[in-house]
Amino acid sequence: MVTTQEISNIPVTAPATFTGQVRRYDVTWSEAGSGTRTGTTAKFVQVTGLQSATTYNFYIKSIESGSWTAAQEVTTTNPITVTTKSLLGDTCTVSNCADPNAVCSTTTCVCKSGFYDIDGDTTNVGEACTAKLALSVSCNSVLTGVVQCSDTNAECTSTGGNVCRCQTGYFDSNGYNTPGGTCTSRKSQLNNGLYTNMPLFPVAALKVTSVTATSVTTTGVTISWTESATPSQVSSYTVVWRLSGNTAVEGSSPVGKVTSTVITGLSQSTMYEFKVISFESGSRSSAQQIESDASVIVTTMSGLVVTSLSVGVEGTSTVTIAWNAPSPGVDQVRSYEVHWTPELSNGTSAYNAAKTTSVRLTGFVSGQMYSFSVKSIEDGSRRNPQEVQTSGTSITINAGLTVGCGVGINCADSNSECVQDDAGTTTVCRCKSGYFDSNGYSTAGGMCVTMSALAVTDFTQVKEGTDTVNISWTPPTEYTDQVNRYLLFWSPPTTINGNSVYDGQPTTAVQLVGFTPGQIYTFFVRSVESGSLRYQEQYTQSSASPITMMLSWTLPSGIKTSYDVITTPSLTPTTTTTESITYSTGVIDGQRYNISITTVSVSERSDPLVATFRTVSKISGSEKSDPLVATFRTVSKIAGVVTTNAGLTVGCGVGINCADSNSECVQDDGGTTTVCRCISGYFDSNGYSTAGGMCVTMSTLAVTGITLVKVGTDTVNISWTPPTEYTDQVNSYRVSWSPATIINGNSFYDAQLTTAVQLVGFTPGQTFTFSVSSVESGSLRNQDQSTQVSTSPITICTVSGSERSDPLVATFRTVSKIHDTESITYSTGVIDGQRYNISITTVSGSERSDPLVATFRTVSKTPDPPTSLTCHATTDQSITLSWTAPSLPRGDIQYYVVQRVDIGALFTTTSSTTEYTVASGLQAAMYYTFNIATVNDAVTETNQSSFSSMLGCATKAASK
């Protein structure tokens, strides 16, 4: 075997004869040094210490030492020629390199492909070839001049631990620490600190695509992009932007490993170009960057952001969102969109509000926090619509009963409160004491109802014998399943069967035995509810009080008197000096009593005040009814208002009401307290400062018997009769006329307290209507009020040349108790567009004419819009709307107009039906807003009402 420095097993062929005479064989060689290797009688020898890449001539000596004193030698004549192997860097011939991983290339031994010289010096001779290293495998960064890494796009770098890493411009397909990857190329030229767009050599492996922009505001925009085909090699992204047309970077925003981000701090009305840089940090110690080819041009908006965004909560699932339109610029807004996060259960997170500036949306989750924003859509400036969006406004939907609350989450029901749950680990909404949950303790969706709703009714008592009472009652009309049981109490307390209370369970009738004969008892029934307050019961109570009957009335003005009271059937007493009387004995339950009250003053007696009452139907025998509370109204001179409240000029307020129904509680002159005064249109029968009066309608002060007498061509004599009562309350009389004509500098005449006047200066030939007003100034402080009576028109005499006609003298008198003309005017309660059936009968003494019957219809006018809009029977492509007809249609309803607000589309019903299905143009799982207008048969006015309040409805999600 021949190596670089030795030759093993040089063959020796023994002579054909006399081999026994050969003591040994010696090998000698020449070229590049000579030498001798003493051998043995063996037929081979190993020679070492030779030089590499050298050719040697070897000779064999046969040594014979048995014939002579001195040994004899014989040397071969033909040498053996051998060339030693070449080291790395040695000259060589084909296949003469000693290293098996080397090859002879252009007469020099070099390492094969995939191997490198371990000493790193390809100019010297020696060392060995070793296999090149994979990515992430340790290498020797000190070596120069050799390629240690197997990937042609890798290098041995000391940065990051003396290992093979991809060169700049390439990334490791296996990541930073996993061997076996390959270096994948990307762009390689750096400009202004950021990599410019260069074609990728094999693939565009790390560039993002499809850069887009949404939600443009005056100073911000949302930028989104699509990741590359190998996003796992990207550690993060940075969004960069430049002024459109410039190469210099205006700004950048590192955003991590996301595909969308909001950029803020931009200038208004400015055009920007946005791109995205991918950062690759898995191949080298410092991250590599690659900028996208894709970009998006954005122009920030100015002036179209809405203002004063407000969000309110209704109940547990409804919100109202309102905003102010931008000003100026509102004409540039095509529509508004309301956006919220998180999305609803049906997948919706936006609502098209068209051009309205408020919406009412339902379907939100009780106790959930939502963030709302409003986007203005502008499509009149660019090919594609532009958008500008407000910042978000967060609000938490109020929590319903049994739903978590606290830390900004309020309870929706005003009669509930946020308390700890049973475990004491969180807080939930529960009804307050005095209210119960209509759905019970554990079921959400209920409401807090006052405990009085559980009160029993028709509480009846029947005595048996001397110590027994049968008691029954009617359960509440609603929520009876919330009543746990009924408890019966009585007062004064008496022990019955060992208790002073009886647990009636859910029964509604009991018999109790053991009461004291002759004792008066009051009984109570409690409805006990135990489903709303955990480990606690609450109740509402109904009672049966001892039976008394009391009548009361108001003392007539200015009279000091007594009263005779007659009842049928008879009750005692029958006379009283006070304005009330109480019957405590002999009152029969369910009995009708005819009562007559006469005011007595010395020998004079008033007309009787007559009334009929009936006590409450309960029990028979001597049992007493509940108190009888009655209200009287006089038919003559006695006012009959039952009151224990404040009279006129008496202090009121804080639980003290005014007794007279035509009075009100107002501040006194000093502004320090409140007193009862007559309302406008009524006067105090006792004047402003004297208590004890009553409020009388101003029509009582109207004059009667107005008489007109024309004198000459421009003069009228007018006289009248004062009112029959309360003339001392009239401050003055005022005569007025129409059309207005200035007489003595005025268009009216103040007659003071006279009842006849002469007026001069009217236009001849003109028809005038005169009225006389009674002015009362003693009831409203610093303010006059009046009541007016008018005459029929009268024409002043005319003059022809120098001649004057005889005067036409006319006397008019109003008909007693009847209008002074054959007409009647209804000024209150008249409904527009209503048909009225009218019957008019003439009355003279005891005789009555046949009635005149007619049907009239008032003029139809603009109707009111419908109310109570609801949506139901929704599908993924249709919504059915229902509503209630307006309470004042003001005519015959012809049809309704349904408006889809977001696009302004109008639909009409075929008749006055109150339901319509919108079945065109709708998409699945979307919110839509509708409102409705009424159309009637009005002619003189607009026959279509304004649109109703808006209703938001959502279509169902499409079935899969």
C-alpha cells in the first residue's frame, strides 16, 4: 500500500536456487533522498519516512554471509518504481490524492464538492477534507478562504454562536435553531434603512399581499394585509407610509404578528402610500426585512366625522345611539353606519342607519360591554367610497334579574339592586324588598313587581254564634304562582288554637273559633312570597277594618248654620253643626241609602243636597262595613266636595292636597309657602284673602238680557242685567265690539260697574257684534279674568245725502237658561274627521217638539302616525311588521306607507290593515330600520302623517 510517506509490502521475489544461502534482503531507494531499509528473510518490507507526491526507485539486495568472512551482496538490476500519494495542495495525477475526500484538479489535490480543508488554507500542503456543515451546526468562524457551510447561500458567522447561518437576503426554511433547513432567497438591496422592492430570485416567499385600507378618519386609517405563503418564518410586521409620490419614509409602526392595525397621527386631507415590511428573525442574529410590493393609497378625510356621539341603554337588550351630523360637510355624507364590538349572537356587528342621526337597536346581551362607533360614508369624491369613523364609545348593557352586575354593570330594573349571590363570590341583580321577581329566584328575564300586586281582594267575614268567624278572600288576579301561602292576623291579639296568627297555606277560606264575645276585631290577610329573596319571605297585606260610615261636605260661603241630615233607611243622628256626620251603629252592608242634607240658618232652609250611597256588600247581621267615603256636588247653593284637605287660602303641599277640585297649590305672595288658589277660569266665592270660599266657574258672572238700541247713524245704546249671584265679585264690566273700531281712542269701553252705556262713532252701514265681559280681579293676584257674553250682529243706520232715516230700534234678550241664538258651539272634545249623530229638541215649558235628527262629519285633517311598531315572523329574507292604528286618525284611514329607512324605499298597504311583510331586497343576518306613516282622506290639509318612530329589526341567519 502506497501512502503519502510510506510504502507497505514492497514485494521481494527470492532467487530460483540457493535461497538457503540468502541471509536477508535489504531494500534501497533513490530520488528525493535515498535510504536503506534492512530487511529479513521475509518476502516483503515496509518503508516509511518518504515524501508525498514523490517517485522512488527501489532495489533489492540479497545478502550472503556464509561463504566469506565478509558478507557478499548482489543487487537487482531493474528497480521497482513507486510514486507516493499527494497531500492536499500537492501536485498530483489522476486518482493520486491521499485524502479519499479529495480529487486531483488541474494537477493539485483539492477537497471534493461538499467538503472543505479543515485548516482553511488552500495554498499550503497538508491537513484533510471534512464534510461541509448544515444550517445551525457549529463551525469555525476564524477559518478564512474556505466555505464551511453546505448551503451555498449560508456562511459561518461568529454572531450568534459560530454556526452556519443563511447569508443576508436568505432565510432558513427550518428556523433559527433547527438543523437541516435550506436558505430560501428574498430581495437583497438596502435603501434608506429599508429594503426596496427587488424581484425575488426563486420565490416571493415572505412578502405580504393585498394591502387594503378601511375606516379612514381625519387623522387615521385601518390598514390590513394578506400574509405570504410561508408566514411561519415571519416574526412580525411593520407598516410604513410615505407621502404619495415620495421615496422617503414618513412614518412606521411595528405591529407584531397581526394582519391588521390602526394607524393614527396622520395629517388631515393628505395622501399617503402604505406598505408592509415582513421581519424574518429565524435565520440570522439580526432580523431581516422585506417590504411588500403591494401598497394602498389613502387620503385622510376632513370635516365628515360625526360629533356628540352618545349611547344610551334601555332595559336589558336595547341601546339608543345618537350623533350630530358633521357641519359643514353633511351634504357629502351618503350614509352612516353604526359599528359595535363584540358582534351579536347572530353574527351582526354593524347597522346601516341611512342618513338618520339616531337609531334604536335591540338584541344585545344583558351585562355585556359593547364599544360603539359611527362611520360616515362619502362617495362623491373618488371612484370608491371613502369612510371616516369616530373613536369607540363603550357602554355596558344593563343587567336583568339574576344576571351578574357591579363594576360598571347596573341593574336594568329600577326596583332591583346589585347584591351578592348565594356563594358570596359574585354579585347579581335581585329585586328590592317590597318587590318580587315575576320569573322566580333562578330564572332570568323576569321583572320586579310591587308586592301590592299579590294582595287578596273581596275580603269577607261571616260571624257564627258568639265566638266564631268564617273568613274568605279572592287570590290576586296575577302571579298567583308566586304566592307561597296566606297568613291571617287579627287585632287586638287573641290566642286561637295556641296562636295569634293562622297559617292558611294556599287556601282562601278559614273558620276561626275562640274569639271573645262582644269584642271588635280587625282582620288582615297577608300574601307571603318567598321566591325572590333568598332565605327570606316578604308579604303584602289586606285588612278588614271595623265598620263605620262618615259623610262630609263643604260649608257654604258666608253662612253660619246647622244641617238637617235625613237618611232612608233611617240612621241617627239626624242633625249636626259641623260639615260631617258619622254613623257608627246600624249601618247595613250592601244597603242603599238615600241621603238629604239641608242647610238651616234660623228660619231659612236651603234647597236639599240629595245623594244616594251604597255600602260595600259583605256580611249580614250586625257586622260593620268598611268606612263609606262619599263625594257630593251641590245642585243649588251648597257645594258638596268631600274633603279633609286644605280649603282656599289655606296652606298646602307635602301631603296636604287642595280640597276644591278647581283649585291648585301655588306659592303665596311672599314666595315663602304654598296655599290653595282657584285655577284660571274660576273665582273664589269669598275673595282673595278670606278662607272658607269655594271655586266657582267664571260663567256664573256672565251678564244676561243684553239690549242694543241704535241712535242715529253712528250711536248705540247698550244695557244689560248683572249676574244673579256673586255680583260683589265683579270688579267692572267691559263692552267690546267687532270688527274693531276706535271709539274715544279705544277698541273697547270700560263701563266700571254701570249696566248701561252709550257709544258714539261707529261707521254707518257697518255690521257690528257687541259683547259684555264681567271682569273679576279678586281671585288671581295682580291679574284680572273675565267672562264674556256676545250679542247678535247689528247694523248701524245709514245716511243718504242730507236725509236721515227713522232710527231702527231693536231690543234683544237672551232666552232664560238657553243660548241667546239658535246655535250651539262645541269647543272641546271635538275630533277631526269624526261622524256625529245629532238630535235637537225644542223645549217650551213642559212641552217638547219632535227631535231634529242629522248626521255631521267634521273636516278630515292630517292624521297622527301609527304606534306600537313590532316585527315578527322574520326569515332570512323577509320581515313582517305590525302596528297599532293612531288613536286620532282625523279621518278615514285609506292605507299606510312603510319606509325602509336605510335606502328610503317606500311600500304601501292595500287598505287600512295594520300589518305588512317586506320580502324584497333583504339579506340574511342584517339589521334594517323601518318607520310608518298614516294616509287618510283629508283634502284641505296634507293627508299623510309624519313617520312614526323608527323600529330596528334583524333578519335571521341563512340556514346551512
